Amino acid sequence: MKSFGEYNKKEIDPVSLQESVDPDSVQLLLGLSEYNLELADTPDKISKGLSGKNNIPRKSGMLFVMPEEKRHDFWMKDCLTDMDTIFMNGEGKIVNMHRMIAESPRQQFESRHQYENRLRLYSSEEPAKYVIEIPPGDITRLGLGVGKTVDIPI
């Protein structure tokens, strides 16, 4: 299983987006709602994710473009708010979803290694190429489910 930190050791091919889209964000239709998602398509952006954010504003979040379509495990390292996570394969088909719960912060007595080892892992279970993180409760509100497809404009 890989942690976000391990993605810093890999190069990711640049993602080609539609010319009209800001290279640092992408517009996606989830259910009947349009979301403006930050794009995480480099090792540094993937590693950082939404860590350090106190909340995720409505109709926003992050779209991760993973370097390989395979099983991925996410964690809540340094994340300060709960979030919903959607794992999708290369065709945009939802293969797994989770409500990820913010972990208690690293304690003074904990080494970085001890802290990271106690964090829960949230797995795609199946190969995934894309991952979306959105505000907590949005998966239910939007009526999303495993097997449904999200149109990824990449």
C-alpha cells in the first residue's frame, strides 16, 4: 500500500485538459450539480491533497489524476475536516466511495512514523485512475453510487 508521500518519488505525465479550462481546476457535473475542483495532477499536489483545510466549500473539492490506474489507498494525514471520496476507473465509472473522517492531529509524543501508522486507509478496492474529494455528505445528497459514471473532461 502506498501513502501519498510515496507519490513524490514518481513522475506523472502532464494532463491535457480542454483549452477553456483553468489548468489548476476543472468543472465537473456530479449528479445535477456543477463542481469546481482543484486539479491534483503532479506528485506534489497529489501528496498534499486537501490537507490543512478547515472545510471544503459547497460545490468544490479536488480531482486527483493518479499516475496509474490501479488500487489506491488514501488517508487523512493532516486533514482537518471530514470529506467524501469517490474512486473512479479510467472510464469514469465509480468503483468505490467513502466518507473519510478527520483524524486527531499528531500528538507531541508521536513520531511522524507513529502518526502515519495509526491513520485509517480508505481503499479504492478496484483499479482507479481518478479520485474526487468533496464536502462530507455530498455523495448521499447527489445520489451517487458504485457503478454510476462521472464524465471526466480529460
